[in-house]
Amino acid sequence: MRIYLATSNPHKVAEARHVLGEYSIEVEQKDVEKLEIQADDVEAVAEVAARRLCELGEELVAVEDAGLYIDALNGFPGPYSEYVYRTLGIAGILKLMTGVENRSARFKSAVAICVEGSVKVFAGIAEGFIIGEPRGSGGFGFDPIFVPAGHTKTFAEMSLEEKSAFSHRGKAFRALAEWLLARSPERQPPIG
Ligand code: ITT
């Protein structure tokens, strides 16, 4: 089976490819214009984008919207993470967090896909905390300042395989894979 991922972010493609590869599902990056609405949660952003693609007849095309939600900043930057990363950057977020004791945060991912004309949404969350100084050079975005709960390395210090084992994106794409495989005819229990 093959699905398409409408994104301009090669890191997302690599992570999705790795996770879905475990289920023998291929992922191809697709260059299509995405409708990106403003909403407080990533599920709504992904769902609306996928619905528009569905209306255009784009079958098995997935979109993913993700963001970093920092508790001490009331969930900021959340769905505005891409814009905040480009404008304030990691340094700006660390400045906002200066002297802040509560460092808890979570990454959220929502993957929405058009299958046979309807949209399904799958979500994944990675709990963790924001450290004081960036560490590591892997990954992308806010990876150098995020340490997932129960670990000591930042996402940027992990390999793609390590990160995707428990990342928000890994969880969301794994849920998608389970659903896709469960509904494919060859996995259905025999009749009678
Ligand atoms: P597309 O919209 O083209 O898919 P994008 O990078 O713009 O790619 P988003 O709109 O979903 O993706 O923005 C997500 C932002 O949230 C991203 O730019 C990062 O700053 C941050 N982010 C999301 N997932 C992340 C992760 O796994 N590691 C680090 N930062 C992440």
C-alpha cells in the first residue's frame, strides 16, 4: 500500500516513511497547495486541510499539522509553532522561559487523510519538558530544546529511529497505519 503526504517538510516525510515502513506502507511526498486555517488545535487544522484535498479528489493524501505546547506559556506556540520558529526561534522561546520553573511541554501531531471521500484524523502526543540550552543537531524545529518524559536526550540528540519510537508524529502515524491495515480486505477475518 502507498499513501501520499502533502508537506514541504522533508523531516516529516522521513519520520512518516520510517514509521509506516514498519507496516509495509510506502510514503510519497506530494507537492500540493494545502489550505491552512487558523485554529487552536492541530486536529482542526489538519482535518480542514485534508477535507479540502478530499474535495479535490486527492485520495490517500495525508496532511500533518504539529506544534509545541508549553504549559507555562498557556500552550504557546501551539498551532503557531512554524511561524514562531521562523520569527522568535529557539532563542526567543528560551528567553520567554527565563526564570520559569514549570518546564513541562508537549508536542502534538494530527494526521488527517482522505480515504474513499471521507476524512479520518489520528493524533499523537509526546510529553516532555523544555531545557535551558539547546542540545543536539538532528531533527528539526524545536527538537534541540525538547526532552521527552523519562529520557535525558533531546529529540535533536536522537536518531530518527529513536525519536519516532515515541514521538508525537510516530504515535499519530502508527495509529493511521493500524487503521489502514485493519480496513484493508486482506486483513479482514474470513466470512462464514
Ligand atoms: P508542512 O506544513 O509543509 O507540513 P511545517 O514544517 O510548516 O510543514 P507545521 O505547519 O506542522 O509543519 O509546523 C510545525 C512546526 O512545529 C515546525 O515548524 C516546528 O517548529 C514545530 N514542530 C512540529 N513537530 C516537531 C518536531 O517533531 N520536532 C521539532 N519541532 C517540531
